[in-house]
Amino acid sequence: MLSRIAESLFWLARYIERAEYTARILDVNFHTVLEQTKDRYRLHWDPLIVMAGEEERFRKSYGEADAQAVFEFLAFRQDNPSSIVQCITKARENARTIRDYISREMWEDINSLYFTVNRFSPAEEMAAGPHRFCDAIRFGSHRFHGVTDATLPHDEGWEFLRIGWFIERAEMTARLVDVQYHILYDAPAGISGADNHQWMAVLKSVGAYEAYHRKYHSSIEPEKVAEMLIMHPLHPRSIRFSMTEVQSGLRAISGSEPGSYANEAERLTGKVLERLRYDKITEIFQLGLHSYLNEMLQMCGSIGEDIARSYFYYAVVA
Amino acid sequence: MPLQGLFGDYQVGSFYDEMFAAPDQPRPHYAKIFEKLASMVPSQFEERRQHADLAFLLQGITFTVYSDGRGTERLFPFDLIPRIIPHSEWQRIESGLAQRVVALNLFLQDVYGKQRIFADRKIPRSLVYSCKHFLREVIGIEVPRGIHTHICGIDLIRDSKTGEYCVLEDNVRTPSGISYVLENRLVMMRTFPDAFQAYEVLPVNHYPAELSRILRSLSPRGGDDAQIVLLTPGIYNSAYFEHSFLAQQMGIELVEGRDLIVDGGIVYMKTIHGLQRVDVIYRRVDDDFLDSLTFRPDSVLGVPGLMGAYRAGNVALANAVGNGVADDKAIYAYVPAFIRYYLGEDPILRSVDTYLCSKKEDLNYVLGHLPELVVKAVGESGGYGMLMGPTADRERLEEFGRRVKADPRNYIAQPVLPLSRVPSYDPALGTIAGRHVDLRPYCLYDGEKVTIVPGGLTRVALQQGSLVVNSSQGGGSKDTWVLFGED
């Protein structure tokens, strides 16, 4: 398979995943805020901007974060490269360069998602609230997963999609947990540990609220939420689950056996997974959650870079 | 039968109308579709039209128009009323096109080879050598199996009085449009299944398989496992949809210049498991951009060193390099002579009368009759560098006259041809009206026989009174039906 096609598949999946994740977080936070007092607004909206990695750009345009500003910025802004509309646009551009490779249904699906997203009027949606818009994105992303799974041969190209999807998901989950903790621990006393609305929102945004209750049979406790999102072996949005998928994808492409590795990306993925399997959440908290997650994010970054080095780029030899 | 419903205000006019022999009197092969349409309520038709548009939009069968800094995507308008060609009429077209393709191929073999035609004084060497797309770099290259014109799109129009088919233009470089032929048929079958049931229409969908067979046969290494690729300039090219469509239909890789590399005279593509040899390139990149070491040094669309690999016979290109000389508009006037010279036959299809401004008496005639003529720059295509005499204002006529006088070799002129008309739906009027059409059949040549998918692309000038069928100027297309029989 052509390197360029592999690269486009990888990014196609990443952009779709980023759009879906952003939509989930936006939607859930908006509705949580409805039941909050005004002085706590900031606690909800600031993390979202930090998470998108676009705080500086946001402050320049809006100053203070509020529901309207965050919604517009994360959903519609052309000058925010991570906005949902931009992600869908870039996903479609990537799909367009490989439309001979992907199935016709996949192309029609991503193309129609693009037209759907662009038919929304930002002004109307901002008046109506983000639910309708975010729902459309989430549904669109799920549908694309389904169409892909059902119509694309599960060969190397499919593996690159899988790797893109799950490395993006691992990173987004790591950022979500990191940012929430960070902000809560910085908050004035009295609203940190006991405040479980925030954590309910986190769980709901990754669709893990019910699963949490099934597993822990307890009230919402930050440590358990973190444990669930970082190391749950089977919840599809946990970091561990995501990295397991990345590992399977990488092995399917290179043919490496368990216990060995063909490139740096596989070595690092294996290393991350070892930790996720054998660390205990109490140990992680002792070491410091922030530095732990930060290290995870750096490793994910290196894995992405090495995938590019191993499969996408050719040194100029002519 | 009086005209009614969608045909309410239909005017047959003074042009050759392909559906009507006279007002109220459809030709036999259009009778059934006419009845069907005439019995439809406008809103029913409109509903089907919207279904068809949506199908094209969802598949991204659009072309991009750049304005206000943002590209907007437009549909290539599709008209739901098919153009119908009876079988006997098609057989004549088919044999005429085949004859022409073979002659053009022999001409290209000759001018880039032994050059007998100059020695026999059938065409001046200076005329050929001064063609914009004649490439001296190609002289002496032996192309695989002697084929230069693997894919030709030859434009036909119909005489406004007799309805006779004439050749307007030969496109033997990288003609596009076949994807619309195939997609139009699919959408048409989905939106108007009942119309097909009334006719026996010849299928068109064997084109990709036939093209793939020909490409495979060119592989310098032989065998069935030839690596074939389609080279595209990329997603910003207006024909990108077609490139990806054909690659997918043929099951070959769609590559851009940056995916390929030449090393030691061999072309490779960059895959996730290392370099892989490429045998045949169906290239949709123009000659000038193919190889920055041989042609335009600023090109990033091609592959540096490609011509070296081609010359060494390590890779086959389709179409061959240098074909542009054969569809030069000045050379066009000589194609009937090529048919007589190379094949010893009379041309089956007529050409349009052409004045070569490089000839003194023709130049004088052209300058004296500009308002009646169409003047075209010889090396251009797609409606660029053209003067439409009857509709041009005085200033434009004078300006063009000066241009022709300054560089007569660069221009030819032809009488204005009122193209034939086919009934087409006008969404603004909500009724059916006569609109001008041309026809581009696609010819595939494997060195022995010419295969033409029945019909081709019917382009239609959707604006009232317009003769310009180009998509950039409000043109659209129709599904073209060649019938199994006569009606």
C-alpha cells in the first residue's frame, strides 16, 4: 500500500475521533452547567479550552470562557484548527485524496457528514444550544465507524485507520483526565474532592457513567474515575483499551509476534501497556497524576512520530 | 398528438432537433420516451431531478470553482432527458471513429519515427514542427507495441440541416469525461428505471475493464502481475473525481508525482513496505509537467527522470508523450489526408471546413469574414483562446483580427456551426426546451482493434441560445443511449 494512502487513512481517523470527542465533551459540560451556580462556570469551561490545546488563541478572541464562546470556538471557528467543523473538513479532504482506496459507501458517508456539518448555522445553533449539533457529530462518527467496519476489507489500510482512531482517543482521554484534575486541585478549597458533578460530567462525556456504577457500586470518587478511564481493560475509551488496539494494529502491519517489536512505535506501545497493566491507581497518585499522564502523552506523541518515520516518509535519495 | 405538460411551449426552431422531425412529431426512436415525459406532471419530474442531483452531490461528483478565496463545489449539471442514437446510426459513427483513431496513431508513429509523410509531401514539415505540442525529445522513442493513442475522446457535432455527424476535434492527449458517462448511466437507471424498460439500451460499463486490459498489455516485463498506476495531478485538478473513479474501477493505485521515484532508470512507488516497481502509468498529467528534468523545470506534479525510464523502455506511458501534435487544430485539417495516405480509404466521417491562417488565401478570407467565423488558437483546448464571430462586439473582432495578423500560424477558423438540439429540462422555466449538444465518444485502441463504449458523453449547453457546452461555462451532460435496434 502506498505510504501516502496509509498516512491519509491515519489522519482521516484521527480527525473524526477528535471531532467526536470534542462534541461529547462540549455537549455534556453544557448540560451540567445548567445545574450549577454561576461562580462555578469557569470550572467547567476553562478545562475544555486547555484540553483543545488552544488556550492562547481562545483568550485572544474571547477573553473569558463562557458557554457561548466555548461552543462557538470548539464547534465552528475556522481559525481554530481543532474545531469540529475544521476536523470534519480535514477528514473529508483526507478521504478525498484516497477515495479510490476507501469504499464508495465510506466516501458517501464522510461526504454527507461534511455537508451536514456545513448546513448548521452557527448563529441558530448557539441560540439552540449544542445538543443538536453535537448529537449529529457523534452519530456521524459512529455511522462512519460502522460503514468502515462493514465495507472496507480489514487489511493494512484498515489497521492504519484503527491506529489513528485509538491513538487519538488515548490522547484525548489522557488530556481529559489530566485537565480536570489539574483544574480541580487548583480550585479554592471546598469544591475539590466532594464536588462530584464535574466527575459525573467526565464519565458521561466518554459514555462511561453506567459502566462506572456497574463496576464500582459506589458514589463518584475521583480516584476511581481516573482508574476507570486510564486502566480499565475493556472500556472502549480507556487509555489501556485504546493502546491495546494501537498495538494490535501495529503488529498486524509489521507481523511482529507478542514480546518482540519491529520498530520504535511498537516498542513504546508495549512499554506504555506494561505500565497500564501493572501500575496501581494509588501508586500513580503517589507519583503524581499529572506527571504520569504527561508522560503518557509524550509517549503517544513519539509513537505517532515513529509511525510516520517507519511507514509514511521516505528520505530523499535521488 | 398536441404538445402538453412539460413540453408545453416547446419550439423546434430552425435547428436540427434530434427528438422532433417536425413540431408535434417525434422521430420513431424518441416516440416512447416522449410519451412518457409528456404524461408526467412537472412536479413528478422535478422530484426525480432532485433525487438525481442529490446522488451526484453525495458522491462528490462536483468540480471546484474558486471565488472569494474559498473553493465552492458545484455539480456538473445532469439533464434527465436521455439522448438516443439508433443502432445503424451508431455503427457508422463507430466505424468512422475507428478509422480516424488508427490513422492518427499511424501519423504519430510516423512523425516520431521514419517521417515518410514529409518525404511524400502530404503535410509540410514546418507545420508539424511548429506545433506547440510537437516534442522533439520524443523522436526515435519506440513506444510499447507501437501504440500512441490508447485513449481518444473525439468530439462530434451534427450538421444543422441534415443531422450528419461531423468531427469537430480530436482529443488524443488526456481526454476526460468518461466517468460522467458511467455515473450518468448509474444515476439514470436509479431515477428513471421505467424509461429503460421501454427500450433496449446497450451497456457502457465495460470501459474500465477494457482500459485495464490494454494497460496491462503494455507492461515491459510482461506477465499478469504488472504494476499499473494512474498518475493524477492531485485533488485540486478539476478531473480528480474521474482519476480516483477510474483507479478504483480498475483496481489500480492512484498516485501523485510525489509517490513515485526513478532510480537507475526504473520507476518505483513508495509503499509502507519499501519501494515497489511500476510498469505502466496511465498518466493524467500533461506532457509539460511529466518530468522536470526534461520538460518544465518548475513542475512538481511529475516525476524527475521519468522520461529516461520511458526512453529506456522500462516503463510504459498511456497516452504516449507528444500526442498533442495530432490534436493541434491546424493538423486537424489534414486528418482526412492522413486517412487516405496511411489507410488508402475515404474518410467515413466528415470534418468541419477549416481555414488555416498560415495559408495566405485562407488568412485573407478569415480577416474578411470574422463576424461569421469561429476563430481558435491551435494549441488550446477547453474553449480557451477562442473568438465566436457572430456574438463578438466590434472591439473584440478588431482585437482578434490584430492577433491573427500578428501570428497567423497560431490560428484557424471554421464556419459557425449551429449544433443540433435535444429537448432538455430548464429548471428556471419548469418546462422542457431545445438545447444544443455535442457528443464525445471514448475510443480505446489496443494496437489491433478500436473499442468504443456505445454512445459517449453528450454535453449540453443548458443556457438558452448558448452554443458553449463546456462545464466551466454553464454546460451540463446527458445520458447517451445507443439502442440495440432502431427504436
